Amino acid sequence: MSSPFVHFQPIGAKVEARKDSSLLDLARDSGVALESICSSLGKCGKCKVIVKSGGKALGKVTESEKRILDKRELKDGVRLACQARVASPANITVTVPEDSMRGHHRLLASGIERKIDLLPAMHKYVLKIPPATLRDLRADDDRLLQVLKIKVKRQLEVSPGVHRHLPEALRSSSWTTTVTIFRDKEIVRAEPGDTTARLFGIAADIGTTKVVAYLLDLRTGEVLGNESSPNPQIPFGEDLMSRIAYTNKNPKGLEELQRVVAHGLNTLIFKLCADRGLIPDDILEVMVVGNTAMHHIFFGIPTTHLAAAPYAPAVRTSLSVNPPHVGLNTYPFGKVSSLPNIAGFVGADAVADLLSSGLYDDREIGMMIDIGTNTEIIAGNKERLVSCSCASGPAFEGAHIKFGMRASTGAIERVWVDPASYEVRLRTIDDAQPRGICGSGIVDAVSELFGAGILEPSGKIIVSESNPRTRTTADGQAEFIIAQGKETISGYNISITQHDVQEIQLAKAAIFAGVSILMKRLRLKPSSLKNIYAAGAFGTYVDASSAIRIGMYPDVPVDRIRFIGNAAGSGARMCLKSTKMRDLTDKLSRKVEYIELAAEKDFQQEFAQAMFLPHRDLSRFPSTKKLESRRPSSR
Amino acid sequence: MSSPFVHFQPIGAKVEARKDSSLLDLARDSGVALESICSSLGKCGKCKVIVKSGGKALGKVTESEKRILDKRELKDGVRLACQARVASPANITVTVPEDSMRGHHRLLASGIERKIDLLPAMHKYVLKIPPATLRDLRADDDRLLQVLKIKVKRQLEVSPGVHRHLPEALRSSSWTTTVTIFRDKEIVRAEPGDTTARLFGIAADIGTTKVVAYLLDLRTGEVLGNESSPNPQIPFGEDLMSRIAYTNKNPKGLEELQRVVAHGLNTLIFKLCADRGLIPDDILEVMVVGNTAMHHIFFGIPTTHLAAAPYAPAVRTSLSVNPPHVGLNTYPFGKVSSLPNIAGFVGADAVADLLSSGLYDDREIGMMIDIGTNTEIIAGNKERLVSCSCASGPAFEGAHIKFGMRASTGAIERVWVDPASYEVRLRTIDDAQPRGICGSGIVDAVSELFGAGILEPSGKIIVSESNPRTRTTADGQAEFIIAQGKETISGYNISITQHDVQEIQLAKAAIFAGVSILMKRLRLKPSSLKNIYAAGAFGTYVDASSAIRIGMYPDVPVDRIRFIGNAAGSGARMCLKSTKMRDLTDKLSRKVEYIELAAEKDFQQEFAQAMFLPHRDLSRFPSTKKLESRRPSSR
């Protein structure tokens, strides 16, 4: 019998339930980055987890927990991971709320997955085949297909990989054979004996900057683990456009980019498998999402035409190819599938976002926003959906920002500015000394500076002697010091410059112009938006109030903003688990109308208006009007 | 305008129609081995050809021709190739009768092809695609599929290779695109512009000893050329069984044999293409036939179980895979297809033979015999067909025969023995000095020796002083000298030994036992057999009377024996040209009943009886009885 395990959900990590270890220790051992900043003293309350099953195996709720947790939390099985220790080893399942995770793993947020019925594309059947004898001379394939005919009524194709293993698969386990069938139409594998216990798949989100892969047990739908790495195409160009340019300039460029990303994904898959005693050949299907450019490059499809008007993608429809076609090392006659794309800049990842958000099924009007270098927006409800893509640029990833950095240890992620004293409070990732400022921190900073009257609606930083944190540098640029040298790791000030503010204005204006065009198309007012689904890492961590205050999100009550995490990843997992979801995405990708902003005559005007904080037309931001009244009257 | 050509049919060779050249010279230039043994003097009459079109471009019929050709021949357009010269260059089409070919090319006999409607699996459509604009943002695949929907009503799959070329295929010839569709269901290629003039395929017969490939223009059905080479698997084992044993003994053996035969076929394809300004990437489909073992090895399917009872093949059904799966260099998203197999030793080549013979469609009862190391026999008519395979061994290829050799220059191919004087007349291939004796020569020799009373019905050579060509060698073996040292190239006698006779008895007994079992199963007498279709090189060149006299073929009037040449090759070509034929073979392979001789209780007895010349039961060979009366009464 194998040892009992603690399973951490939704990450899918698994670790032996060692007696006397705290859940926090076990979590860390298994790579789950639980937050805790009180040295496991049970004081900070940051390492909350919810014990889903096996709670009896844990020691009793401690006094510290009783102090920190409220009655309802205690009733729901919430524990502090640093306090809850394994008393008698048993299988324990623990859910780690998004809030309790930090640092790197926050970016890996698995995304919210809606409940779906398991209906994977790959299905296994165990067959008892009548043996070949001199009285029954049928060929192996006839023999197999005739038995299978009873179970599957459809005409089946046989993949060429099956033929090569048929004699062995039939004979080496006394004519008991397991066949794997893809989508009830193609036999892709024949193996000796009963292998139905092994049914594994990979869901992969190929982002421009990060590749994330999830290993799933397709019998249960359970996420067995995830791994991520930076997209290995980064050295060929930070953003999409420079990578496309690379493929245009270099005859073998596309091949090269394809190869490196396939290699990167192979590495993740290998690790996911190795950690669980599997090999890549055990993986029957890989479900891939990514933006249209990442999708095209991954499948070896030229992207040249994505970079020039009218930006038509080569492929909209969902694909299913054999792994060697894209250089993956998984079972060669298995599949590598993709979700469909919508347009050149609204790709399979946006379709996954849409699926994961549930917006397509809502009666109420809503909007899904996935912010990145390109921001995809889909608005509408079950009746009608419209989409667009905004060139929001990399400012939210910290690029082109003087002290910008990615969301990693030491990045300032939250900023509060006291409107009276101009005092600044910060929160950094891992509570480390500040090294720089990440996307959510910049948005917070701009929002707070605006709220505190330090920024004009035009974005101009008001440099004033009464505000010692403001100054004009030698090159004539205004800036606001957000962290002073004595606090920072480098010993130098970390500031927000006029240029930084402008970058944020450009980025948020691009997004809000898209939002406005979609709303116009659907004749919506902000108040009719009942839900805004914020997808992606940035969308999850950016403070919703700040995003509204700077005019990036439409002005809705904050509780209407729903964080759906890495929705691309969860959409990919949903489609890996269910062909019904997959078929639905095919319908959705045809149904969603695409608006090319470049072809919209209102776009420039919308963009220009949205450059203001929060917007030139304040009637669109009634809540900001209210805030205005709280601003210091004059300086 | 390109120069006019002379086309040689059915070989498919093509050569520029150079003024003043004789058809014989042009034939030789293009690799067609026309017979002529009179140094082009127009005396031997061996180089007869039939001018099908363009005859006016040739000089007038010469006096020599008038001497050699009869009126009917002259009327039919028969010419002597050495005499007919190009007077004014124009396109000329010439049919080369089998009888006029010699040496190597005789073995390449293209086989008789029945007339069929052209209906290739690959079809090209030229499409005018609406350009992508900011007002029409559809993806390339949607754009293409919507135009195609008007032409092809079925739901189409798109091969992954198409996606990679779609943007280029649509845009680089002003939105005129040619798509290639396989069997009305899968788009396998998209190319810029109108490429409908290029539609090429390869038919290949992978024999145990020889690989033959034909290049076809699938628009016209024309054979543009053929190439052959020894099967490069020969170094791994002369016969099937030793190759199967090789794959069993060596872990990478199957892979190795697969690779060498694919490489061999690639070489033939490359040559066929290069000679006509094509590249392998122009080849859209390769249609392969071969016996079951050759078929399995070519597709990388294990053959272990073909070598042991019950000899069940892994695959009966016809296959279609992408060329890289089997290592062919043709268009990677095109197809490599096979005809179906019937049983472990009645393979796709026999199905092709059957198709080419037309037996499956005959009202009259008949039999198709394809003699080789394994001899496949199919008997019946359109109502019912039964088949078997006989282990006839390699004696007819000259193996295990003292002076045996393959059918090449210097091989004795015809033998006449004067029953009175025992004088021997010979014919050798290319009329060269005798080097050895090939299959048809050995059968002739045994038949003639038997007819001349030199062999007893048991096969024993009667050594007699009155017959100076008979003797007993030092090792006690009787032999008959067929060519004396003064005639042969080596200067030594060429003889038929007692052992040689026995080898032929074993081989022919194996065949006739199979013939007998099939006839019993169908309750046939020899007289009910209206047609015997003799397929394959050996079947084409062996003298039918001799084959009947030794008891290899059933005793039917000689004019019922029809030579269908390399029927496997012609069957492959027919299926390459017509999906209707292909679908028919799928039905035939299920319809043909297979009799495993090893499981037939009568087999041993039939075999033993057939060891006699012509048979122990002479009632089965009434014509031989008649011959008996012509035999010298006693010695």
C-alpha cells in the first residue's frame, strides 16, 4: 500500500502526509508557495487553507487559529497551514485559496474552472479478442474491429500507429487488449492487457511570456500538477510583433521559434510526468491555447500576415495533429489539439477565457477582459458576443517603466498614498525590500496619485514644494518618489516618472477605447454591465478600484468585477476534459463577432478621450466624480 | 513550344522525336529494350512495334519490312523499329508488344491493364478566393472552406500541412489557389495559382526480389515511365522467411528492413521524377502493392506472426498514411496507400493480380496463378472466389538449381529436345552465349526431357549409352547435358541434374496441390476452367505447354492460358487511377475465401501425387496421355 498523501488543490501538488509536519511545511515541500510572513507563528493569517477531506487526520484547531479565524471560516474547514499538523497520516485534500499564494506561484494561478462533466476526447475500451487459430484465420485488424463494433457503433478509422503494435497488443496479454479511441472515430492506440487506469492529458497555455502546462488524470479530471517556464522564444523578441518580424527576416525563423517553444513544452511535460512516475508516451492528448500568433507559431503556421492589415489569421478552426508534427514527444499517434481562434489578435486563449468565464452562457450582460501586451475583450451575453483586441503594450508587465519589473520578489504590488500627508504605504511581493514596481503597483500608484490630487486629469504630475516626494529631475522630468533609498534594496529612490504615467495612460486608453467601442456596438451603459470577468495574472492582481479610478475598467460597482485567474489555462483544462466544451468553443469562435479597432472610425477619438484620468467624458465615470469631492481642494 | 516526342507504350518511356533516327535507336535511348538481333538490317523481324499515332511522321515502309511483315500487320500499323525512321519530327505514339522486348526489360513487363475510368483519389480544384480586407476579416481557412463548399458538398477535413501554406497559397497568386483533395474528404494541399496541370502519382510493386515503380500522370492516366531495382532487403535474406527471421532476431531489424526498402523506393521515385523535370514533392500519392510480408515490412508492421501458424496478418484493410510515416520523400501531406491483403500469404499483390485479371468479374470459371517463391492462386468467378498460397520455393528463380540463374542475358530460356536424336535446341536471353538456365528454361527442359522419354514419371533421369547427353557424375548423380562446353560462355557443360529435376518436381507439386485443393473446394474439373490467368514475370515467360506437360498448370487447352504480365503492377496502377477500383479491392479482399493449405487434411496426399510427371493420377492430365503415344516406345 502506498503512503497517504496530502493533495493541494487546485494546483494539483501531492506530497506524502508525514506525521507532525505542518500543512505549510508540506505545501512548501511540494512546491506550493503558501504565503506566511509571521514565521509560522499563526499570527499573520496569510496561510489560510480549506481542508476538504481528511481533516480528522490533522491536529485540533489551535488557539492561534481561533484568534485569527472567524466562526464561519472554522465551520467551513479553514485552517492556518502553519498551525495544522498531521497527527495521524491519512489522505488529506486541501484547497489553497488564491489569496494565500504568493510570489512566483501567484502568477501560476490555476484559474477558475467551472464544473463540467468529464467527457475526454480519448476513451479506452478493454476488449477480449477471439484468438487466431487455423480455424479462424482473420487478420488482427478485422478481429479487433469486429469485437469493437459491438461497443462503438460508428465507422472507425485506424491510425497507422495502431497497426504497428497490433500483433503484440493482441497476443502478449492473452488476447486482452485495450484500445484508445479519439472522439469516437479513430483508434489511436492498441496496448496489451487492461490499461484503462492510465488516461493522461496535458493542458498548456502558451503565453507570449510564459508557458504553463497542467497534467491531468482524464479518468477523474484531477489536476495532478503544473509546471511553468518563461516562453523560450523571448530571446527572439520580447513581444509578438518582434517575433513575427524575426520569422519574416529569417528564412528558418518560424521553424526556429516553433522548435524552441515545442522544446520548452516538452521539458515541462517531461518534468510533470517524471514527478509522477509517468513518461511522455503516457500522454494521450495535449490541449493547447495561446494567442493567435503563439498558436500559429506553435503549429508552424506563418504569422507574416498577422502583422499587417487586415491581420487575418491563417487558421480559425480548432486543430488536432499528431505530436511529431509539432515536435512534441508525447505518444506519437495521440493528439495535440488547439481551441479555435477568433481573429488575428483574439486567439484561442481568449476563447478559453470566454469559456472559463461563463459569459457566453450568462443572461446578464457582461464583459471579459484579459489584459496583456494585447488585451482581449469580449462583451455581451448568451444572445450576442462581440470582441476586440487592444494594443495595450507591455507597460503592465513593467516594461518601459523606469523602475518597472515583473511580478516577482521585491516588486511593489500595492501602493497607498495619503491624500493629506502624501505618506506612502507599500506592499511588496514576498514582503521583501522593494526592488521595483510591477504592473498592479503602477496602476495603484497612478490611481493613488490621481486620488491624492498629485496628478492632473491630463496625467501631469504636480510638482510642489509642499509635497517633498515630488520633484523635477535634471532632465526636466517630473517624478514622484514612491520608495525612498533607505527603504529599497538598491539604496536608491524608486519613483514614478511623468513618462511612466504617460505609458500607463496610453495602455489604459487603448483598453478603454476597446471597451467603449464594444459597448457602443452593443448600445450599453456601464450600469448595464453586471459582471466584468478579469482574466489573466495581471487582471487577477490589479486592484479593481484602482483600475476603475484610472479609467481602465468601465465604472461599475467593484463587486461586479470577478477574478477568474489564468482563465486561458482553465479553459484549456475544461476542453481537455470535455469534448462537449470543445465543440462549444467551435461554436463560440464562429459566434463571437470581431471588431477590428483599426477599421473603426470612432477609435481614434475614443482613444484620445480615454487618455485622460479617468476619461475626458466624466459622465462615463460617475464614481470618480464622487471621489473628486474627497480630493484636497487645492494646493 | 516543346519538341515533339515519341512515346513508347505501355512502358511509358518518352524521347525527343529526332529527325532521321530510327524508332529502334530512339527506343534504346529512352531505355526501352527492343529486341533486334540482325544489327538493324530489317532481317530478324524481332523489333516489331505498332504505330498508334503520328505514323505519317515516319518514313515509308521499307522493302525489308514488306518482306517480313504480312498484309494484316502492315494494315495494323506494325513497323520494324530498326527500319522506321523519323522523317519530319512530330508526336508519335508507339506500342511495343511484349514479344519485341528482351533482357532486363522483359522482367519489367508492365502487365495488362484493363480499361477503367480515370477517377484518382487526388483531385484538384482551382479557387478564386475573396481577398482579406478590413471589411472581410475572416481567417484564411474559413475563407477557403466557404468557397470550396460550393464545389464539394461533403464536410472536409484540413490536413495540418495545408495550414502551414495557406497564407502564401492564398496571397502569392492574387487569391487564386489550387487545393488538392483526397477522396473528397481531406484537403491535403493548398498552392498558389492554378496547378491543375500537375497531378502525379506513383504505383509501386514491392516484390521480394524486385521493386518496380511507375510514374503516372493522373490527369490522363498515362504511364510516364517506370524504374526498377532489386529489393534492397535481399542482403538481409533472400526469401521472405529469412527476412522475417532477421526482424525477429534483431531488435531494430524491422526498422532496418523498412528503411532500406523505403530508401530503394525513394531512389526509383527520384529517378522517375528527375527524368521528367519533376521533384518527389510533386507526387501526391504512392500506391503500393506487395505480398503480405513485404506490405507489412514496408509499413513498419511486425511480421513475426506471419511466420508461424496460423499465419494471421496484422492488417487486412487497405491503408493510407502520410509519406513520412514510412520514410518516403514524396509530398509529406500526400498519401502512401496500399491495396488490402487477403491472408498472411495472399497479399495486396494477389489482390492486384485478381483485379488486373478481371477474374472477379467473369461469368466463366477461371484461375489466376502468380508464381513466385510463394505462389498465390485464386479460383472462381464473379460468384465465388477461393484462394491459397503455395510454398513453391525459389527454384523458378534459378535458386537451388545447379546452373540456375535469374532471367538475364545469357540465360537459357527455351529448350527443345528432339525425341529421336536427343539433339537440343536452345534460346537464350539476348541470344547471347549460354551462361546458365533460368526458370522458364528449366521448366522447358524438364518438360522436353519427359516428353523425349529421358525422364521417368517419377522424375528419374534415364542414363543410357544410346544417349550421349546423359551421364552419371562422379558423385553418383545422373544429369543431362543441355549445352556443351563448346557452346557456353564458361567453356563448361551446362546440365540438368537429378537434383534439379527434383527441385522442379517439389515446386510444381506445391503449386498443383494448391490448384487441386481449390478445384476440389469449388468442385471443378480441369475442363470447367475457361481461363487461366498467368501473372508475374515467370508466369509470362514460362511456356504454357511445358507447364502443363510437367503438371504445374491444370490440363486445359493452351489457348485458355492468358498472360497478364506484371499484374500486381497493373493492379496497383489501376487503383492509383481509380478509387472505384480501390473500393472494389476492399470488397474483393473480404469476399475472397482463403484456404490455409497447412490446415487441409488432403494437402499432403495431393502434394505427394503431384510430385509425379505430370501427376500420379493421369486422368487429370488427359493431354499428356495423348503425348505418351508420341514417346519413343522403349530404350
